[in-house]
Amino acid sequence: MNYSNIKKNFGIKLALIRKSKKLSRVQLAKIANINSNYIKQIEQGNAKVTVKTAQLLANALEVEIHTLFDFKF
């Protein structure tokens, strides 16, 4: 799996979890203290994500960080 696919799959997984928690991007952004436009870019597979950002998102979504990297969907 190349880097572009990882970014795309991470974004898909993030959106799936966010929607399953019935959160908007704006709500997730406030909880995670991340810009909502950045979350949009991540979900579209257009942004690089640091480990720190992945952990902030995982915490905000109340999931383990590895869940965001489980691309079996």
C-alpha cells in the first residue's frame, strides 16, 4: 500500500467513525482542537497526518489510535 492510499484510507476511516458517532466535522474539530478545514482535507485524503494529530482525533472520537488505521471496511 502506497502513501497516497494510506492517506485516502485513513480519511475514509476517520469519516466513518465520525459519522457513526453522529458528529459533524465542526463538532469533531472543537473536541479535538483541530481546524475543521483540516479535518475535511484529511477525510478527503489530501492532508498529511502526524501521529500527534491521529492521537488527538482518536481521543476526540473515544477510540484507540490503531482503530483509525484498521482499513478493513
